[in-house]
Amino acid sequence: MNLFNEIVQAKKQLNGVVQVTPLAENLNISDEFDATILLKREDLQVVRSYKIRGAYNKMSSLSDAEKSQGIVCASAGNHAQGVAYSCNLLQIQGVIYMPKTTPKQKIKQVQLFGKSFVEIVLVGDTFDDAYASAVEFATENYKKFIHPFDDFKVIAGQGTVGLEILSAFEKPIDYIFVPIGGGGLAAGLSTVFKELSPKTKIIGVEPLGAPAMKTAIENGNNAPLETIDKFVDGAAVKQVGDLTFNICKENLDDIILVPEGKVCTTILRLYNEEAMVVEPAGALTIAALDFYKDKIKGKNVVCIVSGSNNDIERTAEIKERSLLYEGLMHYFMVQFPQRPGALKEFVNTILGEDDDITYFQFAKKTSREVGSVIVGLELKNKTDIEPIKANMKQHGFEYRYLNEKEDLYSQLINN
């Protein structure tokens, strides 16, 4: 099978179904990096992500018998919405398996796009649980399983993003940054660029806490990761596809790992400065530019903004992770003297005038003389933390710094 030819055919199949999303220069980011930074706005698709491309291309290729039998998929988000929308357009009955932990907003969106053509089944606590149940159900009921990334038709659909980019920008593209989850978009897009723009450097971007593709390529073996940070949910998988692995290991010039906190800073910046609402996976490529700032200076650079399905309920967590990454949020377990005026003394002698207590919780009383208090401080400048530590030592406030103790921090703050 010639994947590039499949992508060309997929573009014809998707004509009139998916939007040709804008490829526009972002002046603020271009100025920051002294480069021409173009954003491919897949967050503006009708289902707010590129996933509709692969889902529709796969489902429209099914035989009449397969369509009448119905389809099955597993997803915690964007793929489910793409499949649901395709079910409605093609009038195919679909069963969509999602983890029980899926936010209600995403479940509602899937039902909204699929209408009467989809049935949602909530099972298990993770995507892996939902995936296993979906595959079993599809096999037992002779229904086609629509894989989120490890399928040539799906990869071909995602690859149409690359064709649109090259038709929209006439100058040579020096770098393109593409997010990687299971690898469908990266595999399809890189195939297009290797064929039509071979001098373009193709840079994959993964979350630091879920480096499935980078690890697989470095090890030469597509084995699953034992654990991942699920925060960048659109790009956090334990194992990439076998098809996508084989394509990406040949086509990608580099893979960058971006800390989740850096992603959060980028999400907030895009909202505040550009009025753009992006999900964590959608911010990955823009967050990665910092790691390539010397190489991209003066170059034409494309970043794929993959989606905007972000839950407003996550805003507090996004801000918290951003502040921690930027060195502006700090947590301590402080031994407070059990006497009147101790808190006033702490505020007046330990903190600067711009420092703010955002969290204060008694953990336990260790004796009549002292009690353990969890204190969260938000700073205006990250350099202010060292004077605070010095002041606590000088004034006899014993403390443990929780930012450097991840297990203890998670137990005391996140629970």
C-alpha cells in the first residue's frame, strides 16, 4: 500500500466533510522567536480537533455490509467525537466505549455529535480498560473496530493536514512541529512532507510524562511504557501504534519532550494573549518552540494546533501546574509555634510584600509547642524563594520543602 497515494485519495474523500483550517502567522510568537511562526488551526474543526479526518476516511471506506453491521471504537475524547460525527454523517450505528472517569462535558459532546446513531458505554477507569472491552465487544459482534491511530486509512485521513499546509504556503517550510500521541497524525503528515517537501525538518513533540514514541524509537522496540502522566490526555499513551512507529522512526528528524507545566503556561498564554482556547495536546507544539529557539531563528516554521477540547473544570489545575513549573508556587510543611501571634509573625517577618499565601492547612499537632501546617505561597518573582527559606531558618520556623518531594506533595496537596 502506498501511503502517500492513500492520503491524496483521502483528501478527495474528505472534501466537503472537513474544514480546510486556517494556516496563519502568529505575530506575537513570530516576534518572540524572530521567525515566521505559522499555526495550523485544527482546533477550528467542527469537532474541534483533526481526529474527524481519520475517523471519517476509515468509516467511509467500509463496505455496505460492514456499515450495516455497525462499528465500535474506544476513546476518552477527540477520537470518540470524530467517530460520533462520522456515524451521524454516514448513518452508521456506532458503540463508543469510554472510561467511567471521562468528564461529563466530553460524554455530552460525543452524544451531541452522534445523536441517535451512537451508544456510549462507560467502562473501567482508564482508556486501556475501555479499549480492551471495546475490542472484545467488536470481535464477539462482528463489528468493525475503528482504531484511533494504528490503521492506514486513519493515518491517511490525518495526513491530509500536510497536503493543506503545503497548498496554503508557497514559501519553503524549514521546520514543522507535530504533536504525537499514538502517532497517526505524525505518521501521515511526515509521509506527505517526505514526498513533497523533503528538506523540511519534521519535529515530533510528546509530553515529558508520556514519551512513548521517543522511547520506542530509541530502544528500537515498540514496547509499552509502565507508567505515564495522563495530564496531556490527547497525547498521553503508553504505547504508540506499530504502523505509526515504523513510519515515524524513518520520517521524524527529532522528538522533543515538553514538561507538562510548560504546556500549562502555554495554554494560559494563548488564552490571555490570543483569545485561543486549546487543550493540552493542542499547546504542545507551541510550547516546544523554546527548545528549538536557536535553530528556528529566521526560519519558516509551522506548528500544528491539534485541538481545543479543554474542560473549564481543569483551569485551576492548569494554573497550578504552570505556577509550579515557572517557580512561582511553592509548598512547605512548616512547624508553627502553638502560641498567639505566630501566624502574624510568619507573615510579617518571612514573606515579602508581593508574596501571597494561597494555601494554609493544619496537617497535625505534633506537640503542645508546635503544629505542622501546609503552606502554599504564590510569588511574583521566582528568585524570591531563597530569601523566604533563609528568613524561616533565621526566625526558627522549621520546614520541609514539598516541591522537591513529589510523593509527599501529591499526598498532602492533591488529595
